Amino acid sequence: MKVEKNTPLLELLSVMFENSSRRKIRKMLTDGRILVDGVVVHKAQLEVEAGQIIEMVSKSRALEDNPPPRAKKKSARKLKIIHEDDHLLVVSKPEGLLSVATDRMEPDTLHSRCINYVREEDSSAWCHIVHRLDRETSGIMILAKGKWQKEALQEQFVDRSIQRTYHALVQGKPEKNQGTSTMYLLEDRNLRVNKSKKSIKAAKEAITHWRVEDFDDYHSLIHIVIETGRRHQIRMAMRELGCPVVGDEKHGSDEEPGRLFLHASSLEFIHPENEDPVRFESPIPFITK
């Protein structure tokens, strides 16, 4: 197909393959079956210029021309990878590690470890932080390998379409087996988080859904889904229940196990490249089965 005027690639492919769904067309792009002037392209929103030629090749030729990359040799880094593709890096952050450097420019963060990892094969590669976890919290995080992937994922966080699941081991047991905590939080100059009134301009809404998953005479394992991503919102919600997270001295815990027992256990979202729903999980490190 010869392009008559500048048009996004996905629109042109929708005309070429009018009986195919957009998902199928995106799969063709992902599989390396679409060529523009003889060059394989993957980006659906690429602006194709007038006079350029679009063609589709067979699956066998695409595989022959673009064989799967060799598995990366695992270096001696401290990085637990859950999933990796050309667009995303999904990892599990250990507790006690910053997601990204602060103004103090800490040299060892999850972000720096991920950058070092992708640069093992390409010295110009980069990872973009999409969201963060508190230093004390462990669990799953997404990093984007390109700016547009980062923006697409952050849009999902803004419109609250990403499902974020956490697990917390708390002291005691809530009176009810499930519920929703809705409060307004205010962060002061010293980064302390306090409950606030809705009328305070700087206060931010925090919505936390929770249910008891297991319990004994001393502790409860709480399954948590958050709609908003406010700093310390889960820890504040558990404190309001009278069941502080184990190890959370800032919010009422009188146990000192050596870590905060809060873990980001799963993320569900739409993959920015092919719009497929995906789910990734990180095992809870303080629970043995």
C-alpha cells in the first residue's frame, strides 16, 4: 500500500485490514510483520508520510528476519525481575531500598539498579520511573523503557484504572472482616503524614479497600486494594482500624521485627503497546505457606 497523505500507521492498517480487530493489528506490529519502506516498525501511532510503502510479511519471514533476542546473562546485581519486554521492566523492590534518589542523590536505588541492568547490553538504554513505593515497603513496581510508555502508564494511574493490590500483616484483628477507608491526608514540611479535613486545600483523598484474608490470636493478614496512591495511606488506614501494620512504629506498632510488614503483591493494567490486560504478582516475603 502506497500512502497518499501523512497518516498514523494504525489508521492506515485499519483500512488495509478492515476485517481485523485493532488488537489483531497491534499483534501484527508486535510480531514484526509490518514494514514501512522495507523497515520493520512496531509503534502503532507512527506518522507515516505520503509516498511511503506499507506491507505485511508472513509470520515465518518476520521470525526469520527478527529472531527472538538471546536471554540476558544475569549479572551479580541485586535485582529481582518479574517480567521484561521491549517496553516494560517489572521488578520486585526489596524493603529498605529507595525507589528513586532524593535530593541527597543516593547512589543505590531501585531506579539506578534497573538502569544499570538495561545498560548491560545497550549503554544508551534508560528506564523511567512510573510510580513509587515507600522505602520501607517491598513489592512490585513497573518501569518504562521509553517516554511514551511511561506517559501511557501514568495516565492509567491518574484515571485509577490500574488495580494495585497489597498485603499487610497487622497487629490484632479488625472488628469487621472487610471495609473501605476514605480519609483526607496532609503531608507537612517534614514529610509527616496526618489525617486532615476535606476542607483543607492541600489535603488529598485516600481510598483504601481491605478485607481480612487470615488471622490468629495476635495478627491478621489483610488484602488491600487502593484507588489512590497517597504516601502512607495504607499505614494510616490500618492505624484508623486500630490494627497498625507490624513494624510501623510511626503509626502505632509496638513490635520491632526489623522491617515493615507491607508488600505490594500485584498490579493489573493495560499494556501500553498492544492494549492487552496484564497481571503481575510478587510473592509476599513475610508469609510462608
